[in-house]
Amino acid sequence: MSDRGFDATTPLAAELADLTRRRRALTDVAVPRPTTTRIIAVANQKGGVGKTTTCVNVAAALARFGAKVLVVDLDPQGNASTALGVDHHGDIPSVYDVLVGTTEIADTVVVSPENPHLLCAPSTLDLAGAEIELVTMAAREYRLARALERYRESDAGADVDYVLIDCPPSLGLLTINAFVAAREVMIPIQCEYYALEGVSQLVRNIELVKGHLNPQLALSTILLTMFDARTNLAQQVVDDVREHFADQTLHTLIPRSVRVSEAPSYGQTVIAYDSGSPGAVAYQEAAVEIARRGVTI
Ligand code: ATP
Ligand code: MG
């Protein structure tokens, strides 16, 4: 212990010094904008792995770096809409109306109160029925893709840099619509036991969609979430995932952080709620990696 009562060699002090350095690095980081809209489906059929948290925080971070970002909330739970401070109750125009063909995306889009570059196409509970209603509809797998094409051709959507689609925890028609609309899939994987369970099935589904419905689709990104440095298990999961998906896995690890889980209850992303917290810093670093890697995709 030093005579000022603060030992700079403790793990906590080292962690704080590291966070300060990383925060500084983010203040003048150069983040390239894509030359054409990147459409990324954030998917994992396993529940609670951090899909929505990843979707809204990466979106908010990209918007903070100057990109124009649309989040499409494709989950009837509406968690992404909530986290972006966007109303998703009652009789509002929503992604459901887009899928059944009565509304255009542009008419559903709401600007998030936290950033004028951050947009959301909200979902409502109606979407829970869409999976069944879509079954009998023409071009049922292509409905989101076509709607996004029309949006990008419209004045409102022409300059959108990123579309991030928050998928529900299933591999049903909603997720298939996301895979047909997207060029890229991002899989958040929680650093827990059984982390890789289900991922091979997910990868098979991506391959199936690529083979039959959308030849441009690629698994571009894997992001490890809710990492807890105190457990050996979390580190084992990281090593395993990096071994299986060496090219796709981001260097950035998202730590388990209370601030990340608190933010949605304030209708905010952690980027707005506490931008200097470890989770917010990590999500901004992940966004920088995604922006840079995209340049070569
Ligand atoms: P679902 O399958 O239900 O859509 P999901 O995969 O979208 O879930 P999230 O809702 O993003 O998962 O996260 C699940 C829970 O874990 C939420 O309560 C969220 O606040 C919490 N959470 C996510 N990431 C973190 C983190 N880095 N630190 C702490 N809590 C987190
Ligand atoms: Mg979710």
C-alpha cells in the first residue's frame, strides 16, 4: 500500500487504469462508414444470450461515431424498442404491419430520443401471430427483404449506413425473414456453460438460407457477451469459440456489467446511460471492430 492509501498495483487499480486508457482511445478513433448499407441480423435461437443488448448497443455506438443506423425490432417482446426509448404498445405502425404488407418501413420508423442518427422500426405483440399468419402468404420468406429494399430506395432510407435486425430466440419464419433480408449474421454467444450448444444448428440454418434463398448471406461476426473474468469457465468458452470461429470472433469481449442490464429500464442504451462504464466502452470497441472489418467484407 502506498502512503496515499492507494496501491496502483492491485488488480482493481490496473483495471481502472486500463478502462481510462481505452476510454481515451475511443475519443479520437477513426470509424469508417460503409460504402453501401450493411444489413446485419443479430441472431441466436438460444434465449437470453445478449442479442437485444448487443443489437441496441452496437447500433447506438455506431450512431455515436456518426453512422445512421436503423434497428429493426423483429421480436414480439419488443425489448429493442424499449431499450431505444421507443413506444411499442397499442396501435402503432410496426414491423408486423410491414410484414403483412399494410405499411412501409418508413412509416413505422421512430427516431430514438438518445441520438438523431439512431432509428427504430418497433415491434408490437401483434408480431407474435405473424409467424403463423405468414405461413400462407406469398413470398413469405422475402417480406422483410422486399420491404427493406423499398425503404433503401426511398428518400427516408437512402442514406442509412447500417440496419441491425434484432431476431427472436427461435429459428422460425421471423428469423428466416431476417436472414433473407441481411448480408451478414452476427451471433452473440454468452460466456457460459453450453455456450456452443445450438450454434452448429444455427450455422446449418444460415447455410440453408444461403443455399436456397439468399446466396449473399455470411456469418460475419461472433461477439462473446457477459464475460466474467473471475471464472475459468468463461475463459474456456472464449478459447473454445475462438478456436471454432477464428475469423468471425471479435477481439472485444463484452463484460458482465450491472450498468448494461440497468440501462433498458431507463429506456436507454448503456452508451447513453453510462458511456464510460466497462460495458459501454466494450460495446463501442466492438462497434469499431465491426465498422473496420466490414470494409474488407
Ligand atoms: P431473448 O432471447 O429473450 O431475446 P436476448 O438474447 O435478446 O434474449 P438480452 O435480452 O439482450 O438477451 O439479455 C438477457 C439478459 O441479460 C437481460 O436482462 C440483459 O439486461 C442481461 N445482459 C445482457 N448483456 C449483459 C451484460 N453484458 N452484463 C449484464 N447483463 C447483461
Ligand atoms: Mg432479445
